[in-house]
Amino acid sequence: MIKTLGYAAKSATAALGEFAFERREPGALDVQIEILFCGVCHTDLHQVRNDWKGSNYPIVPGHEIVGRVVKTGGGVKKVKIGDAAAVGCMVDSCRACRNCKDGMEQYCEKTSIFTYNSPDKHSGGLTYGGYSERIVVDEAFVLKVPEKLDLAATAPLLCAGITTYSPLRHWKVGEGQRVGVVGLGGLGHMGVKFAAAFGAEVVVFTTSPGKKADALRLGAHEAVVSKNADEMKAQAGRFDFILDTVAANHDINAYLALLKRDGTLTLVGAPPEPISVTGFQLIGKRGSFSGSLIGGIQETQEMLDFCGARGIVSDIETIRMQEINAAFERLLKSDVKYRFVIDMKTLKK
Ligand SMILES: [Zn+2]
Ligand SMILES: [Zn+2]
């Protein structure tokens, strides 16, 4: 076993602090990655605070992991020692069901094994995530990172990136389309970058007038303040696709009204309360209302390769491991542009 230091929450009300645990020695198909950077996803905070119930403690959060391969099992073919490598939201799945066979392990019919707070068949305990020195993962769930990308700014691609890339690809967003991105946070800012890179005309919807200029800088063609009724009215019936990244309760009908005939609105954030949809908003235009969860391993690799070719990374603020509790408080206030990334070499100081 490999002694490993991480940061964990020991209960829903405890601050994160140092936690020593063990990783398994790499098996034949395992890759050992020394973690350089780990993004801070809002899910980390939800899990730590048990917002969705079902959290098990201690929790070592972190599923936007980038590092270097330091050891591989004898059967590993995907990466070699010294390679930049990444791990996202999943570390395993059943690999046998229809969805796994289709390369969509995130929809595994048995159970996707998430990077943290999932049962770990190797240890018999829980999986522990990227707020730690290293991780040992089966190569099937390891991603290759294009070397020319900034490694810190690449980390958020593993969740925020794929969460927005996958639905934009699935609904074939591209040239000649008008695409809305609701919310300009960690997810939204990546949605803007991808939709613009795919050639769509991108409109950002934000509650903060102060974010308008930034939306344009990130690649949007227009920014609308969603609290302004006149601005919203001017957008009615004009969208092929809307990516809704807002995890707080909000009025979906205001956005369904913006869809064209056959338009689709897709949720990637999960508001806590059930959503009320006015049927006429969908019937009147053959509209669709849908959802999407991260992306499969194959598509995540495709996204990283696309980012490598196009020089796309996340806008980040790098923090020290010891600053994580303050960063969580700022995350609650959406006070980050646009993703915190922990510099993991600070862990030992
Ligand atoms: Zn995430
Ligand atoms: Zn499966």
C-alpha cells in the first residue's frame, strides 16, 4: 500500500483538513499518477456538506485531476511513465451493460464508480478523490493530456469541460445556430468557449450585469441580463439550443420561451426543487427539455484532444491546499473566475 496525504472532510459540518490514507499498489492494468493540480467543482462542496444526502465520511473530494504518471502496471498500454495524465469524475463502471459498451460509462446501468465517495472494490472502503498527493486508477479510466496545454488550467476540463462539451456535441451545435448559455460560472464559461469554437452564435444569460463584458471576452456574441424583462423578450423564439448551467432554482419557462421550433433546452445543473414546466411552451414549438451528465471516457478524451488542437482551457484562480475552506465560502457566493484549481505541491507545506 502507498501512504498518501490528502485533505478530507470528516463530517458535513467539519472544515477540510489533513487526512492520511493509503492507495493500492498499482495492479497489472493500473496507473499511478502524482497529482499536480485538482479543480474545485461545486459538487465537491455539495458532497462535503451532504447537500444531496448519501455522503459517506471521510470524504476526500476532487474529480478534476491532472498529474504525471509515475508508475504503471505490466499490462498498461495507454500511458507511460512521465506522461501528463488526467482523471475525471469516474474511476470505474460495470463495463458490461449497454451504456458502458456504448462508451457512456456515466450512464452505467449497474453503477458508475465515482472518483470519490463511491464504494471501492479494491480497498473495501470508499474511493478518495484528487485533493491528495496521488491516485491509482485503472488505465481504462485514465485520460491523456495534450502536452501543450497549461496543466493547471486543464484540470477543470475533466468535469466542467466535459459536462458542457458532451451535450453541445450530442445536440450537434454548430455553425448557423443560435445557442444560449444560461449562467456564467465554472460550467457556463466552458459552455461559451465550446459553443463558440463549434461555430455557433453564442448568447450568455446572466443575472449579473457586471459579467456582460466577460461573456464577450470569453467568446459570446451577446450577453443578456436575465432579470431585464425587455432584454429577455427581445430573445423570444430565437434559439436552436440552450444549455442551462444554473444549479439554483429558477424559472425554466422563461428560457423555453426563447426556443425556436424544434429547439432543445438541456440542463446540466441540478436545481434542488422539482421544476415546473408549462406544457404549452413545449407543445407550441415541438420543443424538447432534457438533461445531460458529464461524458464517457472516449468522449472525454476527444474533448481533451479538441482542446489541445484549439488551445482551449479553463479560466482559473490557483489556490494553495490550505486555502480550500475559504475557497468553498467564496464558491458559495459565486466569487470565482471561473474555477479554483488547487496547486497540489502546496499540500505538504
Ligand atoms: Zn464536477
Ligand atoms: Zn455499466
